[in-house]
Amino acid sequence: MPVIRCFLFRSQNHTLEVLTTNIDQSVRAKLELPQPIENLQIAVPAKTLMDLIKTLQDDLTIDLEFQQNPPSLTVHAPSGQYQIGGEDPYEFPQLPTPPSDTLYTIPASVLRLALESTLYAAFREEDNVQFRPLTGVLFESHPEEGVRIVASDVRRLVIFPIPEATPTEQKEIIIPRKAIQILKSILPASDTPVSIAVDEKNAYFQMEHLTFITHTITEPYPNYRVVQEESPFPNQMRASLEDLDRILKRLTLFAGSTGIVEFHLSPHQVIFSAEDPEQNNRAEERPPVTYEGEELTLRFDIKFLSEVLNNFPEDDVIIAFGGIARPVEIYPADPQARPVKAYTMPIKEEEPVATTQPQQESSEDQT
């Protein structure tokens, strides 16, 4: 169906709608026109138009001229004019209609930060049926608790609370990973309100002039709360994530194929170390941290740990350790900060280290 690779332009009076879809996700944008255009409907290849506009970024303004028979769009710019042939607009799929009731509203800047802080932790093997709910990001709402944005890949878990949201009902929505990537890219950095609605199959993210629509994952999300309920964290280290990031980058140079960093924790001193026996390389660092608790030695996969720390929204944090083979909890040191929590698992002695580089999202704990 070539038409799904198109932008559909349609107008009514002074409003121009631009629609695009890949069937699973859709975007509807509205623009106000200086002059009314009646009954316009034309589908234009999206890639050709977008590639053209990218090359015209130095031009201040462009004019669009539509022809319906035969269908075409001509772009008039100071540098020239460019005609793009169109497709039959009546083959464009009908987009779902948002329900009239809004579930809750979140400022765009807050929602964007929540997605940037959680998406990396979602399970990446989207074809894995067993973990299908974990391949998405959970939007969990409760009238008394607000909204929680949650992601986990079994070994890591991130919980981003938005208590200022006021949901009308208790609801779980799981948004697919690909949809989150698209939504994150179109959310403005401002406090523009984003109204979220849902029906049996779709979720709708509505802003003043833009609506994003996506299929949802319908299988239930695992009970992630058990991690918080069953895991005491009596051993606590306060640290700057900026400092830890620099330290881990240096230790990575000495970890070789092992990809492991060891934390040697005691009230008297804290030592991070990495070694590569094959190359006879070894490094130790005494990080500028404070630690209270029992003596512990824990091993972490540097790549996964770095990804957790690099995506955390605060710099001054408490890293709390439950003990050997127990989750590690990370949360802001400032009690006035948003109470985001991230969890990751240390490596057991017999556990293999991941050999693939975790995917970064543009900024592992049992569930």
C-alpha cells in the first residue's frame, strides 16, 4: 500500500490537516491557514517531501501549492520550485478517532523526561512472545497516586512517578517501544499539556495542534512492585553520577573482554576496580563518595550499569545495596526531588557478562 508512505493533506475552511501512519502508529497535525481552502485532499510521498525540506532549512519561508487532478504538491522556495507527484488520497487508511474522555494530562516536558529516563530499560527483543509486555513502557495511573511510567528488561527496572497528574481512573497502558521512540521525538520541551486517552486498542496523546496515536500492548504487565516490597536496602552510598560516569569510562579501558567492574564497599574506604587478566591490565579508583553499611564486594556489567546511571535524571544520588545477589536501588539524594527510582542487579559469580553494547536512547532487576 504505497499510500501509507505518504502525508495526507486535507483542508476545511482555515484548517489544514496533515496525517501520516505506518498502521501501528499515526500522527495528525493541524495548521491554521491564512486563506481558506475547501475540500482539499491529496497524498504526497513523505520521504521525498521531508528530504526536500531538510535541504531548504536555510530558506525562511516556503509556499505550498496543491493540485488535485492530477494530484501534486509544488513547493515554492526562494531557491526554486519543486513539484512532487501524489497518490490517490482515498486509499489512505482511516485513522482511529480519540475518545471524548481524557484519562489524565501531563506537561510535555515532564512526559519527555519520563520517556528519556525509562525507555532504555525496556526489553529489546520485541519478537519474544514471553516478554512481550516488557518490550513496552507501562503507563500506570491511580486516582490517589497519580501516574507512574515504568520500564524493565527483567534485570533492570525504572520507575518515574508523576504524582501531580490527576487520573480519572485506575488504568494500565503499555505503549510499544517503537511508539515511545516516535513520541519522544515529537514532544516539545515546553510545558504544553499532553492529554492522554485510551480505548480498547489504542492510546492517544493529544496536544493543541498534534495528536499521536498508537496501538497498545494488551497483555498484563508483570508485578514490578514486588522488587520494592521485598528488598531492604540497608547499605547506602552517596555519589555524583557525573563523577561515577568518568570513573566507569576509565575502568572500561582496563576491563577488557570481561566487561566487569567490582565495587569493594566498606565504611572505611570504597574501591572500584577492573582487570583484564589476558592483557595483564588492572585499575583501581577510590571514588569521592560516602558509604554507610556492611562490607560488600559486588560485581557489575559496566555497560549495563553505565546505561542506568547515564539515564538517571538527577546527579546527586543515593545508591543503596541490598547485599550480594540482591537488587541495587538508585534514587535522588535530595528529598525534594522527583522520587525516581532505578534498580539493577549485580552479576553473580557464575553469570556470563553481556557481550552486546546496550542501545543508547538519545540524552537489571527481577520483576
